[in-house]
Amino acid sequence: MLNTRPKSIKQKIKRVIIVLLSLFFMVGTLLYFFQEKLIFLPTVLPQDYNYQFNYPFEELFLHTDETTVINALHFKNKRPKGVILYFHGNAGDLSRWGTITEFFVEKKYDVLVMDYRTYGKSTGVLSEHALNSDAQYCYNYLKAHYDENEITVYGRSLGTGIASLMASKNNPKQLILETPYYSMENVVKSRFPLFSLNFLLKYKFPTYQYIKSTSCPILMIHGTDDKVIPFNSAEKLFSSALPTSRTTFIRIDGGSHNNLIDYQEFHRIIRSVLP
């Protein structure tokens, strides 16, 4: 009688491999088509929503292209020390981020903060190119109202990649990055190590490339306990800066992704660059 056991074991192994490959392909496909749901967490506001803040502001509706309207807030002081172009994180809308940016308005800086496409009252189709184009539109808007050496570009979390591109393409006074990342691929690798193939990513945000062609001073601030964007991603970004660049990296021991403002070190360094 022939021994069929080795053949049976091979067939089982083959079936297991096929199942695993099928699962890998299925999960990879889901990540590809639903990656925007993982990266962008917008909330939508009715078009007649009335913002309420503690400082004077102008609500803007910027027609960045034929099919897109970007909602933005322009906070204004009577005698501003300068203006901050603020690119916010991946969650919420201007009803939240307007309140957060009042931190800088209180310091006598004007602030322009926009909602990305699909966020708040903003309309349009999301893409990395579109986000960058809208950001440049906002930068150009500020250049029409301020000298460029008065503009500070500030990015937080997701917005650090966009802010870095703006600083590399223009000539602002300085670039401030709160909880920055090396690239979107680098962040994805930390969360989905088996599915971090670059060709699957629609959004690259290669921050490390942008800072290499940025001539203004750069400040990076990151907490050691950040569970959203790993601390080592920011360290890697800092190490990629050119040796000749004026780049400073501030480590907030114990800081997480959303609480750096609770640390005295954060306030100290912000006072030094935004006196």
C-alpha cells in the first residue's frame, strides 16, 4: 500500500499558503481603496454654521479651482507681529482648529487656517496634489496682504507635510512643525508593516524631501510618547535635514500626540520663535 501522507501534508501546506496569500491580497486591496478613511477624519459643517471665537476673524470662501471652495478663517490683530499660515491635523474641522489657533492670536499674531477639502464647509475632491494646490493658494492670499518675511508656516501632524512643501516652494520667515513625520510611507510602516508597499499609497507626503530644499529656519517639536506618529519618525526627519540648514529639534519627554501644549518646554520654545 502506497504512503500518501507526505502528499497530503504538501496539499495542506499549499492550501494554507493560498489562504494566506488571498487574505494578504484582500486586506491590501481594502487598505488601498479605503486608505483615505484611515488618513482623513473630517467632520462636516452646514454651510450656514456660525463660528464663535474669542478674537476677531474673517470667514473666507476661497475658490481654488472651478469645482472647489475652501473655507478658511483669518484671525486679525490691530497691530500684528506677523502672520501664521496654519495647516491642521487630520481630524475635525475649523470649529475646533480655530479655537486651537487662538493660542497664537493671543500672542498678537494674525492666523490663516483653512479646512481641507471635505472638511467642515470645504468642498472638492481629495488628492495630495489638490491639497498642495489649495495650500499654495492660501499662501498666495497671504502674500497679497503681508510681506513674505512676516509669514510663519506652521504644520501640525498631517499638516506638517503640507507646511513643509509650502516652505520649500516659497520664502517664509520660518517653518514650525508640531508632531511631524518623515513621510506617510514611514508612518504606514509603523502601523501596517506587512502592507507598507509604496505603490499602494495614494498619499506620499515626503516631508524629508521638502525640508532639504527649505532655506528658512525650521523648528520641529515632538513628544516621546506619541502613539500616532512615532517619535523615531520625527527623529529620522531631523536627521535628513541638510547639515547647513538652520534646523532645531525639540524633544518633549512624556509628550503624546495632542498634549504638547500642556508642557512648559513647548511654551518656552514657541516664545523663542514667536516672541
